[in-house]
Amino acid sequence: MLLALIGFGLALSNWAGLVAMVVLPGAAFGYRIAVEEEALLSTLGEPYARYMRRTWRLIPYLI
């Protein structure tokens, strides 16, 4: 999804379009990740907390 949005932003041949295609969905992904992690933590508890500490959220070794 992220690669498709970056590609679409580049296809627009406009830096504002590229920024809009990366920043807006990026903020939405960040919010959605936080909501889902909170739900998983409340349901699964400590095992999921351990899993969160050893894995990356979105892009391995970056985010």
C-alpha cells in the first residue's frame, strides 16, 4: 500500500502530490496501528507486549 501510494505520488509529477500521498496516509496508518495495538494489548496482554518489544511496527529496521 505504501509503495503504491509513493508510486502514484511520483506519477503525478508534482512534489505536493507526492507529499500528500505519503503524509496523509502515513498519519492514518499511524493512528490505525495505535488503535489496533491497544485492542490487542487489552485482549492478549503480556504475550503481545513481549511480541511488540521484539518486532517492528510497519517497515522493518525503520519504523
